[in-house]
Amino acid sequence: MNSSVAAAHRIWQDHTMRFAAALDRDDPAGDAAAVPGDRNPAAAVLHAKVPGAKTPGTPGPARDPAAGAAVLAFCGTELRLLADGALWWPEAATLVVADLHFEKASSLARRGSLLPPYDTAVTLDRLDRLVAALRPARVISLGDAFHDPFALERIAGEARQRIAALQAGRDWVWVAGNHDRALRGAIGGTVVEELAIGPLLFRHEPAAEAEPGEIAGHLHPAARVLLRPKSVRRRCFATDGRRLILPAFGALTGGLNLLDRAYRGLFDPAGLVAHLVGDGRVYSFPRRHLTPD
Ligand SMILES: [Fe+2]
């Protein structure tokens, strides 16, 4: 690749990272002071800039991915909800990510919506950083790893090599999502419908009647918190202590408001907590602080 083409690639990749970050944060954090009168202490810091937080697309010092995480006691385990939107289970040295949606931009391009085709690289960058820092013995992709059944035909050789490098030396499990049927035997790792480990059950789509301990993806949860006079919307983990749904990890994936009817019946409203991710921190809000879009 000559230098001008490489420079163009860098510019478009930077554009993709900023676009992905904007999807995570549709209200500019950092430009509002702590809001007087907010009863939830998390509200006071949600708008504050986090020291050392890195602007997407700019180089910066490596950040400890476990710093700023929320610790969740969940069905006899202690989990870390990471600010990157991944789940870390230290006791089992297991990293869990949901809804990577590799090749979403190229899928949209086939239907005429042109976006810079760097979402796969940006998602792999995020994953690389976590794997390098945490050195998991096991990685679980919680479904919808690829955006559509033909994504494997479009994904670049370089991205395939990066996935193979991530898989090397550890267990890699693809929990099959709506779009993952074609994975079997095609890209390394193990493909399963569900995975039970100790008290936890990992599956793609939350079940209507699930036993405690279910960890799922699929719904891409996000939450909006009203911080007068503004509101903040972020991807989030959602849990009532019996079930945990992870935010979508992939770039360009967006999120569905936790108050949407799609979540009806999945959580005990009295115990529901949204753990919002962004800017190197996780901010936890009970349901009463959430508002529709
Ligand atoms: Fe998905």
C-alpha cells in the first residue's frame, strides 16, 4: 500500500471510530458540570471528563480495561462490567463480548448505504486491547458475531488473520446467534447453541422463562438518563440480579432503549439496574432514573 493510500485508510478508519463513538454517546459528555440536585451520585460524574480518557482515534497510553469497571455480584459469581462494553469473569479468566456484527458496513453498502468499511477493524482493535491486557483463557462471543450470513465471504484476509491470532492459545467459543449459522468450521473456535459454565448460562437471545444466571446479548441495550436540563444516552449492561444482558460490542451497532417494549417481561422492574458504559467508566442507575428516547 503506498503512502497516500495508507494515509487515506487512516483518515477513514479514524472517521469510523469517531462515528462508532458518536453512536455510543449521542449527547456530548464533558461539556456539562455536575447537575445540582441529582440524587444518584453516578449522575454527578457521568458528565465529568474522566482523567486519562482517550479520544477515539487518537493515540494515547494503554488504559487498564478493568479500571472504571462496575463489580457485579451475580448468581454466586463476581463479574466485572467493563467500560468497553465487555464482561470479564476473573475467576474463570473468561472474557465475554456480544454482538460484534463484523462486516456491518459492507452489508449496508450492498444495500446502497455507504459507510467507511472499517467497522470490522475498529471492533478488532477494541478486542485486541482487551485480550492483550486481560489475557483471557477463554473468550465467548455471545452471538451475532457476523452481521449477515455472507459476511465471512466479504471479510478481508487481514481481519481473518487477526481473528486467528486472537484465538491462538485460548478457548474461543462462538455462541450461535441469528446470523452465525455459517460459522461452523469456517473460522476456528467452537460453535455452540448455548454454553453452561458453573452457575452461568451463556446464550444469544434471552429466553422468556430463564433460570437465574442467564447471560445474553441480542437486544443491544442502551439507556437514557435524564440529567436536567440534558439527558445522556449510552450503551449499557442491564440486569435485575437474575439475568444479565450485554451491550453490543461491535462498532456501528447502536442500542435499543431499555424501556422499549422488546424488554417487557425480561426483568423484574423493581430490581433493574442499567450500567451505562463510556469514557473509561461504568455508571450505574436504577430503573427510576431511566427515560424513554
Ligand atoms: Fe445483534
